[in-house]
Amino acid sequence: LSQSRPGRIYVAPPDRHLVVEPGYIRVTRGPKENRFRPSVDVLFRSAALAYGSQVIGVVLTGSLDDGAAGLYAVKERGGIAIVQDPFEALYPSMPKAAMKAVTVDHCVSVTEMGSLLVRLTNETVEEEAGNPPDDKMEIEVGVAREDNAFEQGVMKLGTPSIYTCPECHGTLLRLKEGNLIRFRCHTGHAYSLDSLLVEVTKGIEDALWNTLRAIEESELLMRHMAGHLRESNDSETEALFLQKAEEAKRRADLVRQAVMSHETLSREKVSENALHH
Ligand SMILES: [Zn+2]
């Protein structure tokens, strides 16, 4: 925790969230959001809670939809939302997702960004322009601040879904903000729809490799047993085990094909695939 001073640039260190509080900057190891720490959504949401209409959130190039939920909080509290023009962005999906989640105030190229920020930071803003912070925003910032998510009332954030958290396997609650759907488990991990899809499809690959390993292990074990039976002159049972080992090998080949053709999916990837076909 350190006092925030004007005219300084604060950058989150790796593996830590940067949480803005009135007059202070806090560095935490709170649960990951969209698989990331630092998370831009944590930063934006905490700034929105602390400074309301005085906040300007900028989303630049990037994959998936990080920043969209944070920008939603910024706008809720009367702040200003800026995105880099997706047409010039190397990875347009972050600015695009932000534009779907909120009505952005400015969509500009990076070359125009500097002068726009100088102009905006010199304007006077009404302090009570946006909505007062709601309980949910306070709970979510509390979770990032390393508070006990359960005691903070994380269960009040949404309704239980049928999905489980890829990180801790806890039940995920479904949160709805405008047209944004997000998830958060009771220990505190948060996911956008897109980042949850990426994690779930990654999980399938892990599970397939695990299945392949188990089948191959069973095949090897059965061949080992067949060898043992040969030594004890039980050729009838040996043949049975060799047959079963062959069956296992064929099943392993099927799983190997499945794992090779498996892909980790996101909204961006699905649209790209559609373009190439
Ligand atoms: Zn979790």
C-alpha cells in the first residue's frame, strides 16, 4: 500500500493486481480475473469505485475480452471510456469487446490518444455524474484486495450456474451487467464468457492427454502380464491379455486422433475459422 501522487505512472508488477483506493495504490495477490494477475478489470473497477466520474479507462489492442467488464464499471460510475480503433489494433478483440459492452466515448487511433488524454484531463468533471457505487462493485473490489470472498458476500453477486471454476472447481455464479455475462466462483476467481470458453476447451485437451496416458499404461501393463503368463506356460490366458492389449491400442489411437484435432476456442478463433472456410 502506498500513497498515490499526481504526475506519476503506476504499473502493476507481474503476478500482482493493482488496486486503486482513495489516495492510495495497493498491490495484491487477490484471485485471478480472466486468468490474469494483474487484471485490467480489477484496476478499472477499483478506480471506478474510488474515483467515479474522474476516471478515464483506455482499452488498447489485445486478445479476448479483458477490459470490457472494467470499462463497464468505469461507465457505471460516470467515467470516460476510450478504446483504440479496432481497425488499427494488432489484436482487435479487446477494443471490439469493450465497444459491445459499453457505449464508448472515444474510439481513436494511438496517435490521437495522447492529445485526447491531455484535453480530457484538463476538463473539470462533475463529481456526482455517475451512479453511486453498488454493493456488488464493492464486493468485487474487496475480493481483489485479498478479502475473504465468501465473507465479503460473493454469493450475492449472481445466481449459481451449472459451470465450475477451471482453477478451483468451485461452483461459478453467473453475473449479468448490461449485455455482459460474467462468472465468479465462491473463492473469488472471475471469468468472462470468452475466457471461460478458452479454459474449458483447454481442460478438454488436458483430460484427453490424461485419458491417452491411462489407456497406454493399461496396454503396457497387459503386455507385461502376458509376458509373465508365457513364462508360466499359461498360453491361453496370455493370448487373452494380448488381445485385450490390442483393443486398448486401438482405443488409444482414437483418443490420440481426438487430441490432435482438438482446439482451444475463443470468440476470435471461431470467427477466424469461419473466415478461412
Ligand atoms: Zn475458483
